[in-house]
Amino acid sequence: MTWVGRSVRGLVLLAFAVFFLVPLWALLDLSTKQVVTGGRTGAHWKALVENEQMRSAIITSLELAVLTVVLMLVLLLPTMIWVRLRVPRANRLVEFLCLLPLTVPPLVIVVGINGVYSWVNYFLGGSPLTLTFVYVVLVLPFAYRALDASLSAIDVTTLAEAARSLGAGWFTVIARVVAPNMLSGVLSAAFIGVALVLGEYTFSSLMHFDTLPVTIVLLGKSDTGASMAAALATMLLTALLLVALSLLDRRRSERN
């Protein structure tokens, strides 16, 4: 690579670094700044764990993230593998159903689903964890693409036929033969699910559930510093998850 190419690459990387790091630095500055004295304080960051409302919202969002990822993988992963192996003609139908939520605005989905959720709340109570069902629908298009790319990268038919010839049942084929070879796609889908849940505001706000994004917005009206700290902490957590995903995928590739 010539010095011109290296210079262009360096400038592009610098531009991206400035684009991403400057807002983060501004959030850190606002979340640690004392308005009256102009000094620095960590009180706003301590409020993330001391403020009961914020602590409850963080726990709720983390629980929603775990439940959403688990339910999404339980529903989508076996279905995609089974369709690929047994009924490949239905692959287009499954793709269409998974990508359908992208074509409907979230506000329209909320209005349409309110009637259904009256029954959900009746049977399961008014817990914010019932948002899991909505979040699974929202994450389906992105998770499908991640899993489909991973599934297309391996010879599923050969793996399944080899396992079946050794006496493995279909559950063993899906859970212990094919799924472990899709680890990178599973991790990508899980990360997408976590990122979506931690940042989703429209559904939880319109359905009157106090998740982390809703609480950050409400807290910003009374304590701007604490809301900035919560927003920065959420972005840092998402970035750490991305780094962890990259490291796990790299280690897996090196072992193979």
C-alpha cells in the first residue's frame, strides 16, 4: 500500500473516531460536571445504582434483553435449521414472515397490538417483562439475517446426514451438530437482540412501561447529569458486548 493509500485510510479512521468519540466525550463531560462550581463530581454516576427508579429500570431492561434473546433463539434457530433440512421450499415464506416487521412502522404495531396486550396483561399481569413478545417480533428481521448468513456458510445437509447415519435424532442434529457450527451467527443475533432491547423507546413508552430508555428520558427532565450518565453507560455496555462478540468469534476461528 502506497503512502497515499495509508494517508487516506488514516484520515477516514480519524474521521470515524472523531464522529463517534466526540459525542461520547460530551456525554462524559456533562455527566461529571457541576453546574454551579464548574468542578467534577461522580454523583450522577452513583445515582445509577442509588436511584431506585434507575436501578429498577436497568434490571428490567437487562431481564428483557435476556428473555428476548432466549425466546428469539428458541423460536428462530430450530425453525430455520428444520426448514433448511426438511422443507427448503418454505424458506422464502419464513424469510418473508421474519422481515415483515421492517415494513410496518412501530407506531402502527403498537396501536394494533394494544388490543392483544389487554389479554396478555390479563393472563400474565402488567409486568414490563411481557414486552419480551413485542421485542422478539422487532428483532426477528435482524436476527434472521445473522443466522441465515451463518447457516449458509456451512454444509448443513452433509452434517445432518452424517449425524443421522450414526443414529442421532433430529433434536441432537439441531442442538448438538448444526447449532454449534453456527456460533458466530448465534452470537451476532444475540448481540443485536440485546442492543435493540437496551435502546428501544417507542414501544415501552407508548405502552407505559418503565424501561431504561424511558427512565433516561424522564430523568433528563429533572436530573440531566444522571440521564447523560445512564445514556453513556448504555452505549459503553453495548460497545463492550460488541468487543466481546468479536473476541469470541476470533478465538473460535483461531481454534478451527
